[in-house]
Amino acid sequence: MDHVQALVPQLSSQERTIRLVYPAETATAEAHLNLSRDAGLFLNHQHTDFFMQTGLAQLTMPSTSLDGVTEDVFFRIVPVKAQQQETIHTNALKNEQIQQTMPKKAIISLMGTPITIETNLQNRPVTITLPISAGLTEEQRASLVVYIEHSDATTEVKRGRMVEFEPGVKGFQFEVDHFSTFNLIYASEVQEEEAEMEVNRLAPYIQGYPDGTFKPNASVTRAQMAMMLARFLTNGNIPTTTNSTFEDTTNHPSKDAIEVVKQVGLFNGTTETTFNPNGTIRKALLM
């Protein structure tokens, strides 16, 4: 209390904030603050805000939030352990609010270290600022939201504003009046080319027979192998052609597939004019 009373008169009329900044060597460690009831009431009467900064977060308690406090005020900023971060990421991926907020075909990622803030100053507004990685693109910064997991198992998603966390470091700032676990989430939008490649990888290029059987122990013919490769290359959209490179495939049902694999150099005929579509494939020919 005496320390707070000594500092307030030194403040200018424009800057009515007492600042507590933790040293850099404790930047990512757990941080505790205890503000006596009398000090809180004094700051309220003097219209002076209280600011607390660690490497994990900044908290600003406006003087109005200290009005009528009846007990000492405490804050604890605790980094979330690595194993818990995996659970938070999984929960965020399933969260409907986040899915509605983020772009379609987006990869959702956690940024930095999630933190839990514990306090007895509930239902009173406090401003929180979390540091932002310098490696984020402008698009990723634009998608930033804070994902909040409350102790009663409810969740909340908030947008915020870009500010300066410290010189050379951007911050994401938002206001809350309930304190739980806070996580910055951003989206990396999947490019169309990557999405198309994913479709190709998942295309069903191996199929069963029309009678509903698969015949796993049956030999594979040259035409069947050509069909599987052509389905994979074209994502199942094998183009129709009127030409036939080989005399023995002109009327064969796999003619179009055979033309595809011949054109890309995956298959040759047994001669210049024959393909032998019903001949079987030996493993040595695939090596």
C-alpha cells in the first residue's frame, strides 16, 4: 500500500497507470500478483489503472474495476503444459464457433503458449494482450481469434485488435470479465493446388468386380493395371479417345485407360502394334 501511494503522485495527468513489468529472465515462467484491498481502493479513488506485464501476457486493470473491492486482489498467469496443449488444439478443431469464424479449407493452429489466468476479480472488465509471433503472414494475422476454455466447460471465441506488445513485437488485445484458459488461434488457408492433390491421393483407383467380388488372390492383367494407373493419374476422369495405338485394344473396354498410361510413358506394348491387354503382370515387370 505504501509503495502504491508513493508512486501515484509521480504520475503525469495524462499517464494514470502504475506499471509492474517482470524481468526478461522470467518471461515464460508462472507469475503472481497480489494487490491489497487498500491499494486497490486507493487506485480507484485516484483514477489510476494498474498494468502487469510478463513475457506471456499483459493485463490492464482499469481503476473502475477496482471500485468497492472487499478483499485483496490476486492474479496468477500460468503457462499451459505441453501435454495439455494437445488437448486444447483438439478441442479447438472441433469447436463450432471457430469453424464458423475461420476460412473454408483452412488449417487451424495454436500460436505461442496458451495460458491460464486465475483471479478473484471476476465480473469486472480487464484488458488482456497476448504476444504475436513475428512469423505470421498478414492473412494469418487477420484470422487471429482468442479461444477461451472456461472452468465450467463452456467455451468462447473473441476477436481483438492489433497493438504493440513491446518494441518490435505485435500483440493481440481483447477484453474479458471471466478468467480461464486463453489460446491464440490462427488459420492457414489451404491452396487450391494442395486441395486438388489431396483429392487425387484419396481417389479410389482400385475397384472390385461388377459381381460384387474383389478376388484378392487373382492375377492382375495388363489392362487392369493400366486401368488402376489411369484412374490414379486422372482422379477417376479417364478421357475418351477415338484412336487406338494398338490393334488388339481397339474394342477393349480398357482402351482409353491404356492410351493414358501409354502417353505418359508408364506402359509400352508388347510390340509396336499389340498390347496384350489380357496378359498377366509379373512382379519383375513393375520393378
